Amino acid sequence: MPKRTCLHCEREVPNGAPYFRVAVALQGESDVLAPADGGEADPAELLKQLEHLDEAELEAGVHEELGGVLCPSCRGELRAFFGVGRRVQ
Ligand SMILES: [Zn+2]
């Protein structure tokens, strides 16, 4: 049986011990029509900015999936980070 290692603390999770599988999707978002300075969006300027990004940069910045195994202790830390009881919206 392959060894399981906690994604966060990197400790080995012994066979037969409880562990938790975690999957996280990071979805990048941007309000391109509402610039950070609060001014009007200039479509020509937006297109110019997009031309300087290559496809790999766009993909990596827009959607990334991470996953692995957590030990019970790190599961507790993750729940505390998100706030226990919060659910996907
Ligand atoms: Zn851990």
C-alpha cells in the first residue's frame, strides 16, 4: 500500500489512521469593467493588456486545481482557516 503524506505538514499518515482528501479549485476573477482606480474602463487599454499575456499565463491565473491528503490536525487548521460551517457559495 502506498504511503500517504499530509499535503500541509508532510507527516506520513499511517495505514489505518484517519485522513481526509482535499480538493481546492482556485478560480481567478477580475472586474475588468470596473478598474481599480474607480475610473472608466478604456476598452483599447484592456485589449492592449491582454495582448501581453500568453495563453499559459492566462490559464494558470484563471483556474488552478490543487489536491491531496490531510492529516486530522491539518484538516482542523483548514476548517479554521475557512471558518467552520462555511460552505461553497
Ligand atoms: Zn498534516
